[in-house]
Amino acid sequence: MDILFFLKERTRFIRYFYETAAAPFREIVRKIEVGEAPFVPEYGEDEEPPFLIEWQEADTGTHIVGEACISMLSEALRLYFHTWESELQIQLKEDERKRLFKNGFIQGYQCYFRDNLKITWDECPVDFDLLEQITLARNAAQHPEDILTMKASHNMRARKRFPSPFFVSDQERHMVSVSNPLAKWFAPSIHVSVDKLMAAIYQVELLADWLEDRLIAVREQR
């Protein structure tokens, strides 16, 4: 099985899905901000910006698309590892799996591949902190903790692991700055912009490209 091909089919679709699904929401936001029909503001004494609800819903829609894409990307990476586990006929006992995967599947497979397949991770060019934040963002998106908002947030456990999270907006980044005395109490929203999503996809594909020949060599030896 060409596992790398099928992973990249998933990442290709994630790119397509984001651009296609986010486009209508971004277009609504653009029209509101420039006052283009049908969002032409009328003169009034109301202090609230015109079409605020429509803007907020479109902005939230863009956020939800990003969360869906980062969830799909996390699952694509998990399936990549899981498929190689099957291809290499790796059989982990339940207690061993729990021990290896207690800090997530990425660290679990890293440890197993290092100790049993002699994969030297020091040579790998991948940003593993970013890969782990993909899975944490997915967990937050799939298991929201606050009914008051549709947007998922970085929980305190994730903040302790990554005090300066990757998936955060520029507007909220200063709120998690070490110079902000309230930073440790602030839970910024999961923000998956197109640039952040593409950077995350690049890291996943970079990992798979780097691993592929090494894992194929292991498979051929078995």
C-alpha cells in the first residue's frame, strides 16, 4: 500500500475543503467591512456597528471551518501512523500502548519507532511542537468546554504545555504574552487561519516524506 499517497490525498482535500467552505463566510465579512450590497449601511443613531450579527456569524463560520480542517488533519496523521503500525505488524499489548500513548499518539509513535525501529529523530526536520498542537487543537474543537461560544478555546492544560500557542489570532496573541500578568488566566480561541492551516499541513507532509523511505526499509526487512 502506498500510504504516503493516501495521506496526501487527505491533505489535498483538506486544502480544497478549507478554500471552498470558508470562501462564502470570508466574502460576507468583506462585503460588510466595505459596505457592499446587500450590506449597505443606512444612517442611524445606533452606536452598534451595522450588520454586527451577520459579521459575527460569518466570522464564526470561518473559525468553525478552520477547526474542522485541523480536526481532519489530526485524524489524517493518526491514520498514517496507525496504517504503518498495521503494515509493520506491530502488536502492542494494552498496557504498553497506554504507557506509550499517555502523552498522545505522536509522542507514543516517536518513542516506539525510536526504540524498536531505530528511527533517529534527531535527523528529522519536523516541528513536533506544532504537530502536537494540531492534536490539541483537534481535541479542543471536538470537545468544547463552554456553551457560551461556538469557538473552541485552548484549555489550561494545553496552555501549560504550550504557553504561546500556534493556533491563536494576532489580536489575542498579546493576551498570552509572558509580559501580561493575566496571561495564565486567559484562554484564547483556537484560531486556524489559512496561513496557519497550510503551515500545519506542510509539517504533516514533511514528516511523512521523511519517514516514508525509512519505514519502507523496515517493512522490507520483515
